[in-house]
Amino acid sequence: MSGADVKRTAVPRTLSLALTVGRTIREVRAANEDPVARLTVALTETPYHGIDCDPVRPA
């Protein structure tokens, strides 16, 4: 895949989001902390924070 293809088809900031999630999980495991609490904090700084994506609950 060329760089132009990536720019044309990639969802903005999802690679950064994946890196943030992975880094947070790695750090939480090393510190034996609550992953949900730390991910909640880590994800507040992303553009996807607060998006309601529950497929069961009606919007």
C-alpha cells in the first residue's frame, strides 16, 4: 500500500489511538493497576472520547 493510499483510506488518528491503548495496557500490567480506569483517563485525550457506540442501546 502506498503512502497516498493510506492517506486516502485511513481513518484519522486511529493508529495513534491504537498506540495509546497498547501503551496504556502495557504500563497498567507492569504496575498491576486497574486497566479500565487507566484506559478511561487515556482515552479522554482522544477525539473519540464520548462517542456513543453501543450497538444494543438505541440512540
